Amino acid sequence: MALTITCPICGKRSGYEFRFGGEDKGPPPQAAGLTPAAWCDYVHRNNCVAGVQKEWWCHRQGCGTWFSIYRDTTKNLEVAGPQSEDV
Amino acid sequence: MLGRGKRLWSRSKRLKSSYDAVIIGGGLHGLATAYFLATRHGMNHVAVVEKRYIGFGGAGRNTAIVRANQRTQENLPLYKEALELWPVLTQELDFNLMFYNCGNLNLAHSEAALKAMRLQVASAQFHGIDSRLIDPKECKELVPALDVSDRLRYPIYGGMYHPPGGIVRHDAVVWGLASGASQKGVDIIQGVAVTGIGVQGGRITSVETDHGTITTPRVLNAAGAYAAAISCEMLGMRLPISVLTIQAMVTQPLKPILHHVISSGTYHCYANQTLKGEVATGAHMDPWPNYTTQCTAHYIKHQAEALTQLLPCLKGVKFMRAWAGLADMTPDMAPIIDGNDPVRGYYLDCGWGYFGFKSCVVTGKYLADFMASGVCPQILRPFTGRRFEQHRLMGETPALVHYSPDN
């Protein structure tokens, strides 16, 4: 499983330097009127796509940047470069 | 003689157009449920639909360890009964499942780990399960090859010894259950993929496959690691699951040196010697979801280091084979078992992570009760998928789960 990930700052690096941050679920839901079910959906539930999915990663053992990539979960390969999150 | 033996189960079964229940996934949970539906409830108009072949997934990839020293009061009774069922089922199926109750020794490498084990042991004892704390000297007596000196990077402080656990031949369980279910009239259909699930008015009506449509009022999703993707794709029901690859490997065969299953959370390693003499070992998960069953050099190196720290006599021994399987991890390390919610007739049995083998037979037994009566047995109720939105996660994790992406 030679996963490599392209960090927007450091470039292509070994997957073991990064931390998987979950499926990219976008910004958290608004606090006003938030139900336990909707919060659970955001926090816990996943699509578990067998194919290409958009996901969050953090370059934990590097620059610390959070960003999104597209990765094929059936091949364990990055398919599209990073989209740096606006911090 | 080869090829002349009697088939264990009928392979020429054609898909009928309707069944009382369709089970997605010819793994151990699916086969066990089918077996108990047929034998305990007289429901033999049942199909087990498997995309590959039975035992292709986790059923044939796990490291065959069984035990009942889990942490929570909801889980313990289930695993206790699971352990008690192996000898019963061996008799009933008239098939040697090779249950070897050699006992499990879980090692502690810190005072904190021992304290955590104290609670775990007390919980097990409360439920009448034999589990006890032992000191390093007793560990050494149980496993003479173990290094209990202070040379280790993480010296052994003691252990949790659980005598009734051990190993069961996983392929035998697949074959035994398939044969038993098939004899009772269950159709085991291999090489057929489910492509859709039909729902009308909040009820299950059919299952679409690449070999045609099956009409049925009940569907059990027991597709293991693919259960979450199936649920999301076909019914729009998202589950709190992450699918991770877990790796295992065996050494070349050796003379008997390891008479118990040993495991160590700190070294991230468990090992047992199979009846063939190979030391089967594993535990690593790369902490990002994927559906590949690839192994990594990264882990083979780690495993060699961990194993030779604990058992220095294994230095120089070669690994023969390495493989991997998929584990569907939930945030609280406990499974999701649900039915009739929100779709009537749709049953779920997934999220077992790496506990699916230990639990297969007992879960099948109670799921069969559930599917036959429509009423969830008491013992399965805590495992409802609703617990996540009620913030009632189970405490099955001893510490932060560092092999799950959720922490």
C-alpha cells in the first residue's frame, strides 16, 4: 500500500506522514436548530465509497496543513491534487 | 479420489424468483443466520447471495482467535455464549471446527495498562467468565519463550489471562455452516452480485442482482466490510463506519513453542501458533479507509520487530505468507445490529471491526430469532445504530483508538 499524498505546501510525500481526517463533509452544520440526528450524521456517518471520494488530510509530520484530496479507495491511490482549505 | 468426494453444499443452485429471506453476503454471519433460520425456525426458503465465493472475505482472512474478555456489560454475555457454542456446534454440524481452547494472554506494559485490565477482569468475572490478572513470573510460566526481563523497550508488567479463549479453524466454520444450511434447504448462491434493494411503502419488496430480481419481504445486509457502502448506495442509509485494511502473516512452521494466544496492545501485535506450527500474527491497520487487501513492507518490518521483542527465540525465523482483510470499524468498536428501522424487513449486521469471527455463530443465532419473529432479542438491543445519535456509545475501547480515523 504505497500511498503517497500531495501536500499543497510540501509536495508529494509518503502517506505515513499524513493523518486521515475523514470524508470531506464540508463545513459543520449551523448550531441553530441542530438535531442530535443531524449532528450524528455529520460527526459519525460516512458514505464509505468504494471508489473515488473526497477526503480531508493533515500533514501531521510535516507542515501541519489541512487540505482535501480525491483518492480511489479501491486502489489506494490519490487521483487528484490537493485543494488547500482556507484557514 | 480427488474431486470424487461428496460436495459439502450444493453448488448448482439456481436463483429462484422469490424467497422468504435474502441474505447479502456469504460470510460467517450470513451463513450462520441462514443456518439458524433453517434449523431453529423452519425458514428454509432462504437464499445467501455472495458476490465472490463463500468465505472470501473476513471469514477466511481473520486469525481465528476467539475470546470473551471484552470490556462492556452489553458485549460480554454475547461473547460468552459464543465461546460456549463452538463445542455445541461441532456436535450439531457433525463437522470438526477444531476449537482449541488454549487460553489468551493479553500483556500489560505499564501500570496504567494493568489498571485498565483490572476493570476488564472484574467485568468478565461478574459475568461468570474466567479471566484473571497474572504477574510477569506467571506469564513466563505460561509462555516460557516470552521475554519478561527489563531488556524490552516496553517491559512486561503482567497480563490478563483468559483460559476459555483460544482458536477455531475459520474455514471449517464456513464449510460446516454452509453444509448444514444447504442440507436444510438454504440456497447458497455464489458469483451473484446484489445491485439494488427494492423498497415500497417503507417495506422491503425485492433484491436486484446481476442475475435477475428476487422478490422477498426480508433482507439481511451481512456483507461485512461492504455493508456500509451497500446501505448507503442502495438505501441511502449512511452508517457510522470506516473500512480499514487489517494485515496478518504467518511464519514458517516451527516446533510447538507457543501454547497460548498472546497479544500486546502496546506492541500492536498478537500471535498464536497454529496446529500446523506456523506462528500466525497480525494486528496492524493503516489508519485510512480503503478497500484493498494489500500488505505493506512498513508493517512486515514492524511485526518482525514486535514479535522478536516479545519472543526473542523467533529471531531469524522467516515469514512465509502475508495477507490482509477488511475491517468495518465503528467509533465505539461495537457492532451495529438493527432491523425494521427505518425500512421494515431490512436487517443490518455490520460494524464488527475485527470481532466478526468471534461473534459469528452467536449473532447468527439471535439474528435468526430477530428475522423470524420481527422482534429484536434483548441481547441484541444495545447494538442498535440509533445509539450514536443518542450519544450512547459503548465503552469497548480501552483507550483512544489510534487505528480508527475517528479520533
